[in-house]
Amino acid sequence: MILLVIFLGLYGLFCIVLGLFKVPSKVWNMGKIEGFKKFLGVIGTQIFLAVWGGAALAGGIILLVNNVLK
């Protein structure tokens, strides 16, 4: 369970950083992200990634509080 908490935390932080700052540029210019940019626009993609990262981070925190810290 602790590995899932760590993974969700790191994944959430990575998505938030990618969504807000568009770094690393190699990831920002990947084909899948380009598809998101065509469908949602650049600002929509940034918002989507930030919200998705926040949800993953929140899920990791909830799991940490409810299961690991007992």
C-alpha cells in the first residue's frame, strides 16, 4: 500500500508541474499530449493535467491517512 501512496504522490506532483509550467519540454511535446492540445487547446490541457495531478495527489494523501498511518 505504501508503494501506491508514493506512486500517486509522485505522479500527482509530476502532472501538476507539467500542467502549470510545461516542463519537461520532451514530455510536453509528446504525441499523446499533442492530441490533448488539439482536442482541449493549450490552456485546457494545462487545466486538465493540473486537475488530474491534484486528484492523484489527493488520492495518495487519503490512502496515506486512512490506511498507512493507522
